[in-house]
Amino acid sequence: MSTPLMPKATAVWLIDKTSLTFDQVADFVGMHPLEVQAIADGEVAQGIVGYDPVANGQLTREEIARCEGSPDTRLKLLTSAIPLPKKRGKGARYIPVSKRTDRPDGIAWLLRNHPELTDAQIEKLLATTKETIAKVRDRTHINTATIKPRDPVILGLCTQSELNAVVASAAERGSGAPPANMPVVEDEEEEAH
């Protein structure tokens, strides 16, 4: 059986505000009956403020009244009383400062070797921005002279499995159609007619 939040403070409140036996309180909060008796005698937990389990949704008044009427019954914690931890989103992926200067090299490699990838896919894969991708593509990046296309896996910007998954999804999506970030070039024969 799970115990309530703040068991000692809950025990202090139950001793002060109810006529439950020491055994009932001890069983509910997961303490020894002698420790509960020491709390009642003022030997233990002197500075602890009582924590109201009714106001905090761990017990109901009816449950306390039921157990006060019979010393053999035990308090039952409400199942929805203990809040479940909230799931946190992944958030932005951290790229070490030493690898951030390698990011334009990885972008240039992806643009040259995998033109089927969209800007959004490159952005997510390398944790970069569309602005940086556009500057590398247009050769207006501040370090254009020093950019050397290098594999982002070797640079440590992504894993090979992440790169393979993005390339595979781009291949599925764009079978036959040109990628969104590539200019469409018409054939010379069509222009002549």
C-alpha cells in the first residue's frame, strides 16, 4: 500500500484533528505505532505543521468517520491522491560549443550529397535554423571561405541511424517530385517548342 505525501505531517494532523487510534494512524502513514505515540506525546515532530489529507485529496471525511467508529478498520488512501509526474518534452538537442562551428560544414555536405532533403529535415537533424541553411546554400554565410562539406555523422552532429531515417523518409516522400528547396529546371527541348 502506498503512503500519503508528507507522512509525519499527515500523522500530526490526524492525531490533532481526529480520534483515530495510534495503530490506525501508523498503518495509514507507514510509521511504527510507538513513533505515532511519541508524536502525540510531543516528543517527536514538535516543529512540524500538520498536513491536511482531506484538503489535499488523500482522504475523505467519510473515510475518517468510518474508521473513527471502529478501531479495527483501516484508512484507505484515495487512488487518485498521488499526482503522477508530468512527462517532459525532449526540448532542443544540445550541441557542444566545439561542434557548433562544424555545423555549416555538415549543412554543406547534406545540401551537396542529399538534395532531396527539405530545409525542415536538415534543421531538425542538425539542430540548426533555416536562416543558416539558406546562408550556406546561397554562400552568404560569414564563414563561406572556410566551409568544407563534411559528413555530419563524422562531425558528431547526428548519428548514422538518424541520417539514414531522414534520407529514407525523404526518398519515400519525394519519389519523382523535386524537393521543395531545389529550383525546377526545365528541359531545353521544351523551351524550343
